Amino acid sequence: MNEISVSQLKAMRDNNTPHQLIDVREQHEVDAATFGGEHIPMGDIMSNIDRIRTDVPVVIHCRSGARSAAVVNALQNNAGLTNLHNLTGGIMAWAREIDPSLDV
């Protein structure tokens, strides 16, 4: 599985590198804290494969990286997607290392 660190994602965003960020957390988690991206809850991801881009790197994140890793594995194994990256540490790592103002 491809993984990406929060510092690598920040560099992509700072450099305007084309990518798609997908948040697979539940709605109440997104309501509490977010750093952008498209929200597709983990339970809905397989029925929303058409929303996942194939022309750019896709970074999938959750709270800590566990759910997003499961999503990346499922999409790779069941949909054959190869451009996916799990955000190591999830939004908790983003808050700790990039934006401490997020209350996660």
C-alpha cells in the first residue's frame, strides 16, 4: 500500500500539485474538524467509486490512518485502483504536525 505523510501532503498542497483528498470519517467527525477534501464515509465508499479520480494521486484519510488503510486496500483489491495513498496518522497527525488549531 502506498502511504503519504502529512508533510508530503502539505507539500503537494503548497505546490498546487494536482490530487484528490478523500475523508472517509463519519459526518459527526467531519463536523468537528476538517482540513478540506471530499467527504465519502467509509461505509459509502464502494458505492461511490465513480467519485474517485484516476488521473491524479488520491489521498485517503480518516482520524488515525486505520480506516483509510482499510479503504485503500478494499479499493485496490476490489476496484483495481492503483493511484491511492493512505495518509499516515490521519487528521490526528495533520493536527499534531501541520495545524495545531484543529481540535481532533
